[in-house]
Amino acid sequence: MPRTQQPKPTWVRIAGGACYGITCILSLGIGSIAGWINTSTVARTVVMQRLKNTPPQEAWGGRDSVNLLVLGCDEDRYYRGISILDHQARSDMMLVAKLDFKNNCVTGVSIPRDTLAAPKGFRRQKINAYHKIGGPALSKKAVESILPVQIDRVVVLNYGAFEQMVDMVGGVTLDVPKKMDYDDNAGGLHIHFKPGMQHLGGDDAVGFVRFRHSDDDYHRQARQKEFLVAFKNSVMRHPGLLPAVAEKARDVMGRSLSPDEIASLALFVKGVGNNSIKMGMIPTVAAGGSNLRIDRHKLPKVLGQFGLADNRLESAVTMNR
């Protein structure tokens, strides 16, 4: 008898900015189809964990929760975008997500890329610059310098793999909320959309989720959530492609998570209820020009609201002043 009930779309609240990688994780947990076992390492791992009723903590060293820093990065290119010059570029999107296995909830906060940070040994500058300077390790250090939160793992999203994954499922159909025009010839990014329902291939989908040039990070976050719904619908229309999508999801996430870890997250998030997923943004105030700085008075309340406060809050000495 075919399955008639689909999982609730609560997963759309997980990502904030470049959340598209986590969407792929969720799609892996919808069932244990035997045909997947020989075609996808991740799908096979999902099946085995399901059959053994393996708790998610087991894939994470027994931890009751993990904090992931998810980064979506620009790509510096040669003239006219002919070839990629530097994969270690500025972080275009930053999200701190907490997966709480013990309390069965997912929370997280986005960090505007114009937020100022000054990790030890570096001058104060926009936080998105640190990935270009020192890669994921320095981005982690920068985030921990402004937030009293311990980052367990860093996931860098691969836009090239993301584009391929969208094309694998035939693209997505969604409602473009407004006219969107932007050209970055050096970066090979060209965004030209009219408002209304449209079908987007992988290249256009990348532009849709990255566009922010006539609004801000808050509006872009809303568009990214809309994309996630559309992508999930496209995947569900092509269930036979799920094994290939599963493997491509590992590429989207930079192969930074093992099959065991991805499978554990897929099964965990699938069971998290609508009221147990909360996403927000860190509080900031203007700091001159386009710069922002952390609002230290509001920060404790916001972190507490999203389950990210800990006993280091009062003793954090590296926060921007």
C-alpha cells in the first residue's frame, strides 16, 4: 500500500541562509527502500540505523547535542569568470545551528555577514572576511569570538554541487517575490528575475538564494526558506533519484560529514516536531557605514531563546565592544 502521509515541512526553519544542504539531509529519512542499499552509501547507512534503532548520539561520540557552523561562500574568479581562482573566499552566509538530541529540538541563529569581529591576533573587520583569510578554522574562531557558543563542526556549502543537485531533480518551481537584477562579471554571477511563478534550473537557483543587493539578510533568509519548500517538492516528484541526491548532498556539504553523521541527522530531524524548531538572527546595531556590531545587551536573551546560551556567557571576554 503506498505511503499517503508526508513529513510535515518543519525542516524549512532549519536553515536561515544556506540551509539547502540540511534540506538534503531531511530528504534521506523518508523511507528504507531496498533498492537504495546498493546505490547510495548514505541511504544504506540510513536503513541500517533505522533497523537497529540507533540513537543519533552514537554517530557523534555520545554527545547530547552538537553545534554546527554552516557557511555559504563566495568564489573569487579569474577575469570574466572563466575559472575559479580561490575556493577559500568570503563567507556569504553564516548560520549557527544546534541539534539537541536529548530534548529533540533544532535551533539556530544567522549571523549577518557585515557583523564586526576581532578574534585574537586579528584586527576588527567584517566577519565574512575570515574564511578568506584562514578558512573554516578561522571562521570558527571568529564566530566564537562574538558568541559564547562552542562550535563542534564547520560545514562549508559547495554552490557548484548545489547547482548540480538542483538540475538532477529537474529544477524548482517557485514564486519570485520581486524584480531581481544583479550582475557580477568577475564572479560569474548573473541574476535577472521578474516577479511571479517561475521554473529555475540550478544556475538560477544559486542566484535566487544568494541575491541580497536590494534588500538585506532577513529578506534573503525568507527566500531561502521558500526555495527549500520548492526543492523538497521537486525531490518528491522523482523518488528514484533519491540515492543520487543523497550522495550529491555530501558534496553540497563539502564532504565534511560522514555517512553515519548525515544518516543520524536525517533520522533525527525527521522526528522533530513543528514547535521544536526555532530559527532567528543575532541582535546587531549599526556601527558606521554598512558595518554591524553585536548588541551585547540583547544577546543573552536571544541566545537563551534559541537554546544557545551556556555558562560562559558572563565570562566571555572576546566579544566585540
